[in-house]
Amino acid sequence: MEPVLKSFSRGEVIFKSGAVGNSAYAVKQGQVEISIESDGKRIVLDKIGPGGGFGETTAILGGRRTAQAVALEHTQAFVIE
């Protein structure tokens, strides 16, 4: 399947921890924060900018997301299913 370019607004949740994952993302523009919650606190694992990718592990192996992805600014990313 062809990648689809999708836009996300600042603060928009791209996916939540625990969601079924069947897509990977490649950032074209903007920045995405990957985080988890532990003991009620948010822990930032990574910030991904243009050229970076995320979500590929769950997309390949199946299962549920182990982290949350949120757009830190207006972001465009290719969605690969």
C-alpha cells in the first residue's frame, strides 16, 4: 500500500498507549513526542523530527502500542500501513 501524507495539529494525539498498532509513521515536517506514563508521571522517550520514523515495531510485530505519540507542532507524516 502507498504511504499517505497526513497532517496533525499541535497537541494532537497520533496514537495512545494501549491502542492496536497497524501503522508506521515517517515525519516529513514538524516534531512528534513519544512518551509513556509511569507512576502517574509522563516520561519523554524521544522527540522525532523530519526524516525520523516511529510506530514501526508495533506495525511489523503487531500487538498494542507501548507509548503515546503527540504532535508538538503542526506536523505532516507519511502513514504506512
